[in-house]
Amino acid sequence: MKLSNKFKKIFFLSQKIRMIEEKIIEIYPTDKIQSPVHLSIGQESVAACLCDSLSNNDWIFPTYRSHAIYIAKGGDINKMFAELYGKRSGIAEGKAGSMHLTDPFVGVMGASAVVASSIPHAVGAAYKSKFEKNNRIYVAIFGDGAVDQGVFHESLNFCSLNKLPVLFVCENNDLAVFTKRKKRQSFNISDLVNSYKIKNLKINDSWNYEKTSKTFLKTIQFIKKNKLPFFVEVDVCRYKEHVGINDDNDLGYRSLSIINKWKQKDHLIKKKKLYNKNSIKINKIIDDAISFAESSRFPGRKDLFKDSKYYFTKRTKINFYKNSSLSYRDALKKAMHHSMKLNQNSVAIGQGIDDPKKIFGTTDKILEKFGKIRSIDTPISEEGITGVCLGMSLNKIYPIQTHIRSDFLLLATNQIMNLIAKYQYMFGGLYTVPMLIRVVIGRSWGQGAQHSQSLQSLYSHIPGLKVIMPSSSQSVLESYPKIVSSFSGPVISFEHRLLYDLQFKVTEKKSSFNPFSSILIKKGKDLTIVATSIMVLEAKRAADFVKEFYNIECEIIDLHCTSDIDKLKILKSVKKTKKLLVADTSWANFGVCAEINRIINENFVNLLEKPVKSLSMKFTSCPTSKSLEDLFYPNQIDFVKKILELFDVEKKKLPSEKSMSDVYKKFRGPF
């Protein structure tokens, strides 16, 4: 029987994948490849048939089993081997390895090593179809184990609600590492997909090249015509172990007979004549790639920090309100409007964006002014929506995401820490992912242990994230528009709920303000206070008190950016005062207070006349009871006592107030 050209093309792509991975198996014991490898031997036809149906313009978001997609979509094989070898000439300059292959020049986006985590990226990237008319298809490909993850469900739900052109491809090998599907899933995958009102089908005979390719082509045509998502489940069989180069049928979790049944239908085994004919050409490709990889140099010291820096793309004209008084809430509202006006590709996204309360009033009129496409109220899906934001950013949409409590940000931590923070660096500078994530610290009025946490230290610890804590209307107005309009990296801003109703004086400033610097709030000669967020205001009040009653003059530095601590500004102040107090809105242990102490002890310890003092929350979870809450949070008595401990003076006068929240709080529940 004469083979069609389509069959021959799919066969060649499949064989290319297999021979490359067999070469990886051959090389692996030499230790030239020093990273985990996940092989697609046995299931190559899915990648070959799928990618043959896609155009170069279509984007595909793969998993850690990324070799097959990379090869089938036309990724640079020389750069692939160089990447596996950890060489500077690799597609990601040796920083990604096997599990994170990417080649944006042919539409292979960044692969993720965390199960299911790249699915929302395809969904977010597809949101660009709301901004412009094009026929680009966005593909998320993953294994059946990914269906167990919550982010899978969140992604399908958001995609269906917004009618986005996404092709979901599930390679079902009935396994999640060693665990069979019947032990993991109480549902049928197609029934689940149906519940999201997404059309779907199943391919049982993926070894049938022409039929499988035709099926993928039809689904793609459906997506392009209807601008709706589609889901394809494909039965496959991987011949090798989950991760590594060995056979593993001797472990007892699956039998050799299952693998042999698939091999009996495997064209790459059956059609030896065609296989041998193609081998000469493919071996040449492999030999050239290995030669390229082995002759390339390893990255060196200068490459360690390469691609870790972000930048401002332009100077931004900021709209100020001269000599006016403006509440923190209104400043946030004005900053949101001004930012979205400056960046026409920005969107406001988050749960409650256009609800009646407009996230405490900060997103008021955004829907009316910027429209539905740019004002996105979302399901309660923190990880999924944060992953969607990453996908948006990859496709030149700037997301301003809001979480109404910083505690809820923890649900999105996988996307933030494992992906958003690492995307530019891990993929060798091929991508930037600018975005602003607003989070509210919900202190007081019985917010308790899960609505009150100030988690800036957690995120400041992660390379690749910028973390700011605006303490006034002025700093909000100066920071947000500049970040949204011209900064190339991801930023998390912690907004303290007790600040929202406070009035601040706003004065005209120059556009040269750096949102990632510290701000000298008040000059003094006796003591340096470094403070964050609302503790800056507390520092001012404490400074006024000790000036009046003890003639102690405090110099106050608003840390503003906790991820980029301004060492020189602190050093300059401490050189003058010889004393330091750090006041933070979170716990002292392992936090901002601890970090400032580390900096002082590593650089400036001999400058101090007395050890550094820290003012922070008590090291326990926040209680709900008002009486215990007042003990948990420091008040002005605590602040003044800390100051006086640095001076040999009698505590003849202390403030009378018992609770910091009683001073600032202008609201009653529930928020």
C-alpha cells in the first residue's frame, strides 16, 4: 500500500523525536546532560500530528515532557542540545534545561515543570483575541495527571466564560508517575469538560497518523471559525519511566503486555524500510547538534545574574494634584485610572473588580471608562487567574491584578514564585512578564489569622519579584502609573487597609521618582527609624512624642520597597545617628526586621552605639478578640518604649492610647 505524503511527513517528525530522545538515552550516562529528562518515546505521534496542524504563528504551552513538542513545532535542535548540555548557546542560555524548553520564534512558549501550571498561561495569552482580530490558536498540552489539579478546572472555567480560542490537549497515558487514573479520578474526563460547556472529543488510536492529524485540524478550524475553546483527549503510552531513561515495567505498577500492545501498532517499529531511509538525514541533524553543543562554552560568572534585571522603558509623566489633600483610597482610584490611560494594553482583573463595592472603592468607574474587555471580574480562582495574568503579560497585555486580602495571595504562590518571578531569567531573557499585583493587608476589626497577614517578607525573599508598600497617597500616585506604563518586571504592592480612609497632602513631584527606592521622610540626628507601610505613620507620631518630651530627634526612612532595600540611604543615616530601630507590619522573625539586622551586621555593625531594636507583631497568629488583637499589634506605648531603650533616659512620660487601630480605623465590618 502506497503511503501518503501526510503519513510520511508525520512519520518523519515522529521518528525525529524518537531518534533524538534515543540519542539522549545514549548520552545520559556520560553525565554530559545534568538535568532530569522526561521522554516521549511511544507517544511521539501526538506532538507530530498536532504541530503539523498548527501554523508557525500559533502558540503552544508544553509541560516538562517538552522535547516532542519542541522538535515537532520546529524548535532549533542545535540550541536544544546545547540547552541540555547546560551551555551558553542553549535556547535559554543553559538556565532552563530539559524541563523548561522554549522557542518563541516557532511558537513554543515556556514549558513548566509544575504539573498543570502552564495551562492558564495559554488561556491568558488567548485573551489577546479580545483586543485584536487574528486567527492565532493557543494550545495547552498536558498529561491526565494535570486534570487532578485545581488550576486545570479554574483555567477551563475562565476560558469557557470568556469564550477564548484555546485548544486543550490531554495526553492520557492512564498514569500520574506511578498512580493509575482509576485511583486518582472519580470522574470521566469528557464528562468533566462537558460541564464547562467546552466541546471535546477523544482519540483512541493516536498511532493512526492521518486520522489523528485530520482530527486536530478539524478542531483547529472549529476554534478559528467559532472563537471558542475545544478539548481533545488522546490515549497514549510512554515506553520509558516517568523521569529518566530506563524501562520500569519491572516495578509492578504496569505490565509489559500493555507496552507491547502499543508497540505492535507503532509505525516506527513496523515500517523499518521507511525508518532506515529517514535515519541518514535525522542522524546528520543529531550529529550536527551534538557537535554544536559540545563545542559551545559553558556559561560563566558573568552569566549568573544575566537576565535578572528589570528596567524602565521610558520616562512617565505623572498626573499630580498640586497642594491638595487626597485619601489613600482616592489616590488608588486615581492611580488606577491614570495607569490604565497611560497603558492602553492594561486590564484591571480580579474578584470584585466591578462589584458594587469596587474593591473598597479603588476600582470605581473603571468598567464605565475602560469597558468590559479591560475590566475583568473573575471567579474565585487565585492560582488560575494569576496564571492567566502571566499568559496575558506574555502576549503584551498588562494585568493589574487585585487580591482583596494578602492572605489569599498564598493560593497563587505557585504561579508567583515558581513562574512569574522566574520567567525572564529561567528562559534566558526571551520573555518579560510585566504586571502589577495589588494585595490588601486587612488589619483590625476582628480580621483574625487568615485576613490580616502582612506577607511582604515572603515575596521579597524570591529573586525576580519587586515588592513595594506605599505608605501615603503621594507614593501611590508616584508609583503605580510609572510601574504600569514603563516597568518591565512583575511588582507586588501591599496596601494597608487602615490607610484607605486617611487623608494625605499631595504635592507636585518630578517624574524621576524611583518606586523601588526608600524615602527619607524626616531628618533627625539622634536615631534612625526604618519603617514600612502604616508603621511609617506610627514612626512619625512616635518621633513627635519623643521630640516633645525627651528632645530626641528621629530620622525616618520609609522603606517603601522591601525587595530592594536602600542600603546606602540607611548607612548614611546610621553613620549620623549611631542608633537604629526597625518597625515593620509583620513578624520580626525571618522578616524585614531580620533582613535590616543582617545588612547592618554584615556591613555597618561598628557604627552602632547600641544593638538594633525591632518593633513588629507578636510572633503568633493574629487573634480575633479585640482585647487579644490589641496585645498582638504594637501601639504607641510600645513604639516609644523601643525608642527610649536606645537612650539612657528615665521613662517619665508615655503615650496613653492602647490600640493603634483605634487611632486609624474609620470603618466597621465586614471589611
